[in-house]
Amino acid sequence: MREADLIPLSALQHYLYCKRQCALIHIERLWAENRFTAEGRVLHERTHAPGAETRHGVKTIRAMPVRSFRLGITGVTDVVELHEQDVRLQPYPIEYKRGRPKAHRADEVQLCAQAMALEEMFETSVPEGALFYGKTRRRQRVAFDAELRALTDRVAEDTRALIESGITPAPIYEPKKCDTCSLLDLCRPKQLTKRTDVASWIARQIETS
């Protein structure tokens, strides 16, 4: 796979959260900000300023570019710690999130993709990393087991297929997701879902008449 063919690592998280959101951002190139994305941006700005420091034998790198030709993704990590282990460096990725741990696995997949990219770059295994949530102010350990790796592989493949198709999925209004999404006004899930329902009703009436 060529460098130009790599898709953004962030697209995997967008895809798992909402396929339509993923398409609006990565196909239609739309973006808008609300309070939640602004808080996330401020949190990430603290870690995305490139730099490195070493404390107690652990080197911490901020805003480290990563890529995986096997997964077909490229992006920038929040933080990667490099621990000395058996005369080699052991990468430990850490992703910062503004809210709390979520029921879905989008954050874990994003982190696992970073780990798989680091494995490819450092030619070593990366067994675990951590998610740091702004609300809880603590790390949540994530083990990159076979199940999570398989999910990450599948999501990377499906996300690429969606982006390459150039087709934005129809909206499905889900209040818990949609009402906090920064793309709500651009996506218009309530209005467009109602139109779809009306069109389906008319089609059913024609079929049964």
C-alpha cells in the first residue's frame, strides 16, 4: 500500500461511533465544533505539542506520527511512553479523551490501531496501552488481546471500503448519539429520517394497492 492510500487513523473511531458521521467528515469533508469537541480539542492541544522528555528511565513522546501499511492507516498519537525492557524500548501508547469510559469500543479500537502501527514501526510487540479520561482523571488500562485486534482489523477494512465508496449512508436518528454530535445541524438526522419514513410509507401503500 502506498503512503497516499493510507486513511486517517481517527476515521476508525468515527466509523464505529457513526458510519454517517465518518462519511460526512472523511468523504464530504464537513466539520463543525460544539462544546464537547472544543473541550476535546483543548485537552489534545496539551498533548499534541510535539516534544519529548525522560523521567525515571521512561521517555515520553508527545504528538508522535505513526502509520501502518498493513492496516492502511496514518495519524498522530497523543502520547507514547518508551520503557526500557531487555535492552530494547517498549512502546506504550496513551490516548486522551475528554469524557468518561464509553459502552462502545471506538476508543479502544483507536488505541489498538496506534499500538499495531507502533509494532510495525518498532518491530516489537505492544501488549497494552491506556486511555486517559478527563472526567475520571485516571488511566484505564487496555489489553490488546486477539478479540480487540480482530475488531480493529475489521473496522480498518470496513472504514476504508466506506471512504473508497464515496457514498454517505442515510441518517438514523439516535438521540443519545445525535444530540451531542457537533455535526447535528449538517447531518439533520431528525428531518431526513422523517422524510425517509414518509417515502417508505408511500412505497408500501403503492405496493399493497
